[in-house]
Amino acid sequence: MAKNIQVKPGKAGSVLGLIVGCIFVGIGLFVVVPTFGPFGIFWTLGAGAIAVVNGINVFSQKGVATHTIVVEDDFPQGNASIHSPEERLRRLEDLYQKGLVTREEYDQSRKRILEEL
């Protein structure tokens, strides 16, 4: 069973995206719209969307996910005996350290492995 993990950019990347988005909105309003007309409107709307998404990621706890990571379930119930509990705990810790599972998923899986002992 695969799990989809939604990932949003870090604060530093979002701050940079917000700044660049705002600069491009300004360029759109003062240069591209007067020079290119309808294209300038699309330019400015696109830059505004970039600024808004990055602004949400900077100022919000939840934020907007920019991509998804699909994680295959490494610990199927039926094949639990293939790997030792020690190996499974090490693999689980590795997934957690890499940020591929949340703290809640880590705690649940760890508890399940220890209950099987």
C-alpha cells in the first residue's frame, strides 16, 4: 500500500519566492502591461499567483504543497517476519530521519513493530 505525502517548500525558499513574485508583479504592472497589453495581464496574474502561493507558505502553518512523494509501505503485515524487528526499527528510523514519514506514522509503526515481539 502506497502513501502520498504532500510536501511544501521550506521557509527560506518561500520567502525568496514571495520576494521574486512581488518583483515580477511590479515589473508586470509598470513595464509589461503598458508595453505588451493583454500579455502583460497574463504575466502579472501569473506573478501574482506565484507571490500568493509563496506568501501562504511563509505566513501559514499548513501552507500549499508543491509536490507529492509516494512512499511504498515497507512494513506489510503479512510479510512482517521477513525482516527482524531490529532491522525494521532501523529502517523506520531512517525513513523518519529523511522526512518520508511523519512523527505520528513513525510512532504508530514503531508501536506495531514492538507489539509483534
